[in-house]
Amino acid sequence: MPARWLRILLPTAIILVWFTAASFGGPTFGKLSSVSSNDQASFLPASAESTEVRDLQKKFTDSTSIPAIVVIESSAPIPAGEQAAFVALGQKLGAVAGVQQPTGTAATTVAGPIPSKDGRAVEFIVPVEDANGVKTVVADLRSVVDGNLPADAQGWVTGPAGLTADLVNAFGGIDGILLLVAVGAVFVILLLVYRSVVLPFLVLLTSIFALTAAILLVYAFASWGWITLSGQSQGILSILVIGAATDYALLLVARFREALGEVESRWAAIARAWRASLEPIVASGATVIIALLCLLFSDLNSNRSLGPIAAIGIVFALLSALTLLPMLLVLFGRAAFWPFRPRLIGESQHSPEHAELDSVRGLEGIGGLWRRVGMLISSRPRLTWIMALVLLGVCIAGLPQLKANGVSQTDVILSQSDAVDGEKVLGRHFDAGSGSPVVVVADAARADATLAAVERTPGINAASLYVGNVNPTSAEARHSLPPVVKDGRVLINATLASQADSGAAEQVVRDLRHTLPATDPRVLVGGVTAIALDTNDTAQSDLMKIIPIVLAVILLILMLLLRSILAPVLLIASVVVSYAAALGVSAFVFNDVFRFPGADAAVPLFGFVFLVALGVDYNIFLMTRVREESLRIGTRPGILRGLGVTGSVITSAGVVLAATFAALAVIPILFLVQIAFIVAFGVLLDTVIVRSLLVPALSYDIGAPIWWPSRLWRGQPRTLRSESGARTR
């Protein structure tokens, strides 16, 4: 009786716990955007030079405003009589809620109207006070501009504030469209894999509940300021949890189906499936979690926060696959597979110990594609892995063409953007960097000498000392005012000749940082361009630092799991080759197919962490089963059998994960589209070539020494050896 009640209460209790978590986490999903930030400056470490400048600026301005640039272009030279209308427009722009307001004066902080040299455009520089509310403020500014345009004129709101607002709008699909596309793609794949109506719903329910629970915790951490949540990490969290939870579910369901063919009781079947799946699922999840936590070594706050954010998601994916899904499966039993319910066959027909002697090669009971793959590997192992390696080598050839040294902010948004269009108009009529000056912090005693050195620097059109939030009617009047001095320092604003987020502008910042210390040893160079430069440099530094850490950690985990040194080394080498091949193909696709201008400097790092961790994931699924079979029937037959029984499951898991990451491409952000392609293609490449051909063929060619130095490499299998001369080791 107690056991009977336990079988009723345990599933009920576990399911209720998950439903409760989902009931709180579900509504929180729509609130994540309220605690996320897409401000590039917030991603940098406090030690970055541009961060120091940003902090010092607050002493001068008592504001954290970011500039919005309003540019108005006319099809013909603007008549002098319209000057009054533009002055009135400037006053209306300054009255918009969220625009920085001056203290102690009725004057506006809006600079302008500033006419262009060709007389066909004017610009206003509008300081937006609240960076978190920039989307609303920019929308209001655009409404004011559209309602007050002269005839034959067009207006745009651009600059850092306009670009940030459009970036936030582009991320708007993360809350709904991304999840809908990902879940829809997974559902279709599961229908094709299982040919069942019930199982896809059970698996997706497990994945979605894991996501809602993870979101609840991530929201709390972001609200408390423990992590920096961005739109990118928000999207990756959703995709990673759905994909990982589904992968773990596929492995458990496969074991459950196998057990249902061996035992009558669904409780006995789920217990057997759970025990068999526990080690590979936990090892796989732990590997991904630890690899993600290696991002904590990053100097970029965005990268460092993604580590725990994604790790939280994997933890809940593991918990849901090992607690919720087993209870759902045991409730439905064989009905979960309807209309193709597994029949009870009996253990004797599954056990290799009772197979015919000529089947000890490991392919007993294996049919279809995976039998043919196994036969190929067993007959020509060396040729198979060499050809696979050659194919990967061809893919790697494109790697040097990958341009992952950052892109301008105007290239980040792939959809139509008012701010991007406005930047093009600015470039036609004004100094391209007029709205985003380079900010130099200098000693007051050396202010004039430093200002002169800045003005002499190639790529600088003009420079001036900061005199406060005033708006004189002429440049001469502005130069007559004394500079603001704080703690013995002054600010110099330098207008760039090129667009602020261009490579040419970044080179100017490098030149200033190289030459100015000769005039002022304490000088600091910051601003929008410097923030982008420091972000790219830090991302490239992170890549060189984190890759060895991730590889070392995963190698150690594999050694502990497989009790071997040689096999883990080969597995790590295989996923690194797979990663390089994925980047090589991606370089060709980005440059010659999509014609992307380049890639964010963080793209290779994110691609590495996901592909290596997830690539090892599938090898763990494969090699734990191979080791299990090798203990019974010998290494070479164990390799064939391990591949045969896991082939369809792991391939399905790879397709699911590729589909979920591909869903990131629905968000029109260059970084996410590139990550979507790299990871989706890389997972498919790893699943089809590396895990199906390269690893098993190379392992088969090596034989039992693959387990060196464990006992298995020189021991005997615990069952019948082949009497037909087939090699079992």
C-alpha cells in the first residue's frame, strides 16, 4: 500500500512543483526587458580607459545623458526665413519628457539649429537624460520632428540615442517571436522523430517549464544588480534552455522506449531508463555549465554575466529532464508513444550475450542507416576518418577570411532603421562625428597644450574645452568662456572627421592615446568611439584567455567520466577541428553570401563556448554508451553498437539544437544572426561528420588503446569473445 500511494503522490508532487514555478516564471518572461541593458558602455570593466572617462564626465555634467541627433534635410537650400521655425522646433525638442533640462535657467540644453555648409540641412543635438527610457524619448522626439517639418523636408532622429532606441526595438521580438519560432521548429522535428502526437507535447512542456523557472531566477538576479542582462543574453537563454532540455529529453525517452521493450511495468521501465540516462545527462549538463561559467573570467560584463545566466538555464533544463519528464512519462506509459506504442519483446532478444556469435561485431539488432555506417567504419575505419578530416580541412580553409574585429553600430541592425538612415544623411552634410565627439580628460595646468595636441591630430576636425551646459549663439562666444575645472582636470571635446563608429575613428582614438601622454601623462581618452574600441579589444583579449580555460576544464571532465586520457584528448581535438571548420564556412557565407561588413569581436568566443561545450555534449552521449558496451563485448564491437543505438537519438538532438539556435536569426541583429548560423551549422557538422564518422572511425582504428591508461584498454570484455576471428579489442 505505501508503495502504491508513493507512485501516486510522487508524480503529483513533482508536477505541482513545476507548475507552481511556471505560474510565477511565465508572467516574468515579459518583464525581462525592463531589467536588461543594451548600453555598450555598461559592458566594459571599470578599468577600461573609456569607462574612467565616462565616470569622470559625471563630475562635469551631473548627468548620464546620451546625445540624440535630429537632422533635417531639404531638397533645396533652406531659406533664411525658416530659421525662426527651426528655433521653435528646438524649443519643442527640449520640452520633450526625458530630455535633459538645464538648472537655474529657462534656456534649453538642445544645441541648434546648426546649419550645414551646403545650406540644405540643419541638425540639433538633444541630450537624452534617461538611458533606460531612451526608446520612449526617441519615439517622442520623432513625433515632434514629424509634426513640425517644413515643406519639402525630411527629418530623422539618430546619434547614439537614436541607434540605441532602434536596437531596443529590434530586440523586441525576443519576448515572443523568438520563442514561438523555436518552439514551433522543435515541435515539427519531434513529430517527425517520434511519429507521435503526445510525446512532442510532453517534451516541449518539459522544456518550457525549465525556461520559465530559469527566467524567474534570472529576473531576480538582474533586479538585484547581481548580473548584467542584455538583449543578446536574453535571447541566448531562451534558445539554450529549449534546445538543451529537448536534447536531454530525447536521450531519456530513447532509453524509456528501449526499457519498455524489455519490461512490462512502466515504473520499472522509467527507473531503468533514468539510471541509464543519469550519467550521460548529468555529465553533459555539467560540462556545458562549467564551460559557460568559464565566461566569468571575461573582462566584459556582458560576457561575464552570460556565463551564470546560461548556466542557470542549463541547471533547470537538467532538473526538468530528470524530474518532470520521468513523471510525465510514467503517467502516460506506453500511451505516450501513441499510435506507435513499443511492444514488450523481452531482455533476451536485446542482450548481446544471447546474440549469434557472428553478431558480436556490435551490429546485432541494428538496421537501416546506422548499420550501413557501422559496416563502413568496421571495414574501412582509416579511410573513413581520413576522408572526414579532409572534408573538415577544406572547411577550415576559409577561417583566415573571418573578419571578427567589430562592426560599426550602424551595421548592427539588419532591419530598416530611422537612425541608420539619419547617419547617412549626417554624413552627406556635416562632419560625420559631430554628434559623438571624442572626450579627452586632461590636467587643467596643461589644458592649452593638450588642446593644441588634439587639434593637430589627423582625423580631428575641431576641438574645444568644455565650458558647461550653455548654448552661446557663436563659436567665438563659446571660446571666450572659461573651461569647467573639476579636481584639477578639464574636458576636451573633439569632433571626428569620420563617422564615430568607423574603423577610421577608432584609429584616431588609438593615435590620441599614443601621442597625448607626451603632453599630459595623466590624459585619458574616451567617448563613444573609445567605448567601441575598448569593447572590441577586450573581446579579443577574452578569446585568447578563455579558450584555453574552457578546453582544460572540459578535458578534465572527460578524463574523469571516461577514465581515460587518450579518448578525451581525441574528443577535444575533434570538437576544436569542428569549431574551426564551422568558422571557416561561416566566413565564406558572411562575406560572399550575406555580404556582411564583418562580425562582432565577441562572435568567435560565443561560437567557441557553445560549439565546444555542445559538441562535447554529443560525444559524451556517444562515448558513455560505447564504454558501457565495450565493457560487455569489447572495444571495437562496443564502438559499433554504441554508435548504432545512439545514432538516431543524437542526430535528432543535433537537429533540434540546430533548429533552436537557427531561430535566433528572426531577430534582426547582426550578432545574433551570425551566432545563429555558426552554432546551427557547427552543430549539424559535428553531429553528421564528427560524431557519426570521425570519432567512431578513429576510435575503431585505434581499438582498445583508446581507453589508455584505464584497465579497459588491456582487459577483456565481460561476455563471449568472437570465435570467428573478428577483433573485439
